Amino acid sequence: MKLFSLLFASLLTTAVTARSAQHVGKKLPTLEARQPQSKVHRRGDFPRRQNSKYDTSATQKYVVNGTSLPYVDFDIGESYAGLMNITDDADDGALYFWFFPSVNPAAEKEVLIWLNGGPGCSSLEGFLQENGPVLWQYGTYKPVQNPWTWVNLTNVVWVEQPIGTGFTQGNVTATSEKDVAAQFMGFFKNFVDTFAMQGYTVYISGESYAGYYVPYLADAFLNANDTTYYNLSSILVYDGVYSYDSIGDNIPTASFVDYWGPLLDLNATFLEQLHNTSEACGYTQYLNDNLVFPPKGPLPTPPYPNDNNDTCNTWNMVYQAASAVNPCFDIYQVATTCPLLWDVLGFPGSFDYVPDGAFIYFNLTDVQTVINAPVQEWYECSPINVFVNRTDNSPPSGLSVLPSVIDRADRVILGHGLLDFILQYNGTLLAVQNMTFGGMQGFQSGPDSFEDAYVPYHEEYQLGTLAGAGVMGQFHTERGLTVATVDLSGHMVPQYAPSAAYRHVEFLLGRIPDLGYRGPFTTMSNTSYGRD
């Protein structure tokens, strides 16, 4: 049976930090149980770029020596990094970026932007542990070449934003997503001028709180009506925030626990309490009434939309109980068990864990010097808030700009890892069913009609970069919107399921017709067809 169908059925039959959760604008409760010989993957034989068009007098100060990155024993290739002002006045601040040109001929006049979430979490996390050319995962000995880097497909720029994040410089002034978008657009115009990328097709991607960032930025690009600088085509968001807080956590929690029951290993007494609470707080009824295809009409405001009732906080209940059973319970990937693994960025999963003698990679002065970053303390997720008064005054994107973006973009992809607890897949479906796009509300077809998402079988030569193949999730497309799940992935899909994410980007770029396509990766010379 298809996994979408199982998830949907589970909610209908319901009887009745830390990597801080700052990734999605959530603070974790205090726990009662705890206080705190290689060949490369075949991607086609792209030659190393000679006499790059990006290597000019205007870009010289941003050049990164590809053979000098500390702890990296291979040439990372051509790249450019540093601070780029958001206006002509340096006092207005600057965003930090790291840009990698692709040698793929299909990438000649396009660029993909990657944004991590938070708010205030660095996109260098995505660079080093998700989709960059250099990969240093939790618990691994050293960085390795990433055969699944999106640079194999297109030109990619990782940007730390808004001001207050990572190496960015300037005073925090943003009060809303419109302010964040204005900062980014100023930066991006300067970036385009510096690298002579006028008229390039733009793709924007990100994860988590980027469910705010990406749609609002896409809306601003489209509203600019300026194809010289803001020629947006499509967007991709993984495990994003699109609606009220409770839509992504408390409301679907009981159905999530029912589906993953044996994995979570929660006792019968607790499960009865959870279902009773879900029913008493109106969550069970809300799911049964509103996660239907097609929707009955505009969804009502959910019970306790901002998680403002402790008695009804089913998410916290499960977090406490699961952490008692599994002290290494990871809200980002619930199949994780002990021991904790050291993370060179400082936050393996849900934990702030840097053992004695370890280091934070982007805090090393030698690293900062090579990548043209200011010499300063760097945090994966900012200790200061990146919004004035700690508040983003913008409504969630699914209740504001995202439907309009779907109508105007070439493709909108919302991906979700099914092992993610901090933001749950049924919450994404609820958000979709409350949006009107293409002249209709929500998906008209339900989970039983969703199709298998296929990842090509492939040869793998590095044990440090193994990735799955075959049917790895499901997808559904209606009126310009694609929702895709990844079966064995947690919150950070390009980290946990890099081959699936790679396939998603091929679709994002228009290189394949849909996510069920059975052909090989577009950058792979040899593969097998039709296996499942």
C-alpha cells in the first residue's frame, strides 16, 4: 500500500536543543528525562572549467583557493565567497555568500539559491551537510567529495540571511518577510552585477523556516517584473512552515505517533492519554474534517493556532515521552538512537554537543580566512534574533503569498521527509488543502491517487556517500504545485536522502518531466532502467 494512503488512513482511524528547534522558530521545552581509494559517483564527464567567465577583475576579491580549505584533501573547484552589500551604502549591511559555478553545459544561464531556516540559521549548514560540493556529516572522520552536490546540476549560491545570521554584517532592522526580501533583493542585484549574470533564470530553494523565506522572496522577485535581475522560474521548499504553528505540530501529532508507533516504542498508557488529549482539544476532529480531498471549503482557524495552551500541547507530550524511552530522540529524524555523534557544526540533530577536543568548523580562523569571511565567532543558528523585538510580523506563506507564487511560477515543489517530527507531513497537506491556487482550493485528488517517486538505480564508489534508489516516496502535482514525500528522510532532506533531493532538483530545473520519470539521472552516464 502507498505510504500516503497509510498516513491518511491513520489520521482518519485515530480513536478518539539543542540543534535548536530554532530551525523552525520553535523552542524546545525543558525535558523531564534529560537536561540537556575513491572513485567519484558517475555524473557525466564534465571538464574542469578553463578561463571561467566568472573570473574577472570585479570578482577577484571573492576568489576561494580550491586547494586550501582546511581538513579538505581535494580540490573543491572554482568558487567565490565573501560579503556583498545590500545597498550602495555599506552601513546598511552585507550578506555572506558562497557561489559555485557549475561545469554542466545545461547550467549556462541559470542560478539556484539555497537558504536555510531558523530564523537565523546559516546556509553554510546546507553547504557542508546537505547539497554542497564538500560534505562533512555527523560522526564522520573528515570531509569528503559530495557526488550529490547540486553544483553538478546548476550554478548554486548559498546565502546567509537575513542580517544577524552567520557571517552577515549590519544591524538587525527586519520586522517582516518584506524587509527580509528587500535585504536579499538588494544583495542579489549587486551579486548579479558583480558576476555579470543579468538575465539568468533564477530558482530559489530552502528548508524549514524557509517556508517563509522562499515564497516571500519569490513573490518579491515576481512582483519586481524585472527579468534582468529577478527572472524567477521555480521554487523548492523542504519541510517548511506554511501555516499556523499548530497545523505543523500539535494537530497531526497523534496520527504521526500512530503511524510510527513501533519505532517510537511508547507505552499503551501514554498512547491512551495522547489520544484522549488530541480528542479533547479538538485536534482529531479538525484532521478528520479538513484533511479531505477535495476540501469542503476554507479551513477554519485551528484550535490553539499558536500552540498557546500547555494542556493541549500534544507535541510536547510526545517529545517528553519519546525522550524518556530514547534519550537520543531526535525531533528532526525520529529513527535516530544513541550514541550522540559529534557534529562539526555543533548541533547533531536535536542536541548541542561538542565533545572535548572537538571544534566548530566555520569558527576556525584558517577556514574563515580561506573563504573570505570576517574573523569572528560563527553560529549555526544565531544567538540573537534576526527580527526586531524577536517577531516576524508576516503571516505564514500558505495564508498569504504562496498561492499567488504557485499561479505565477513554472513549478512549486513542497518536499517532506516522513521521519520529521518537528514539522509533520500531515501539516503540509493541511496547509495545501487551505490554499486556493489555479482557480481551485487544495488538491482535488487524495492520497490514493498519488504516484511513486522514483530515484534511479546507480553505481556508488564511495562508502561515505551512499544514497538510496528505487521508489523512495510519492508525489502529486496539480495546477503547478507538486507535493513530494521522502520515505526514509528526516527534516533535512538533502542530508538524509541526497539522491532523492538530487532528483527533485532535476525536476525543479525542468530537466525531467516529473518525479515518476524512470530514466537515469541527467548527469549520469550509466544506469539501469525500470527497476522497482
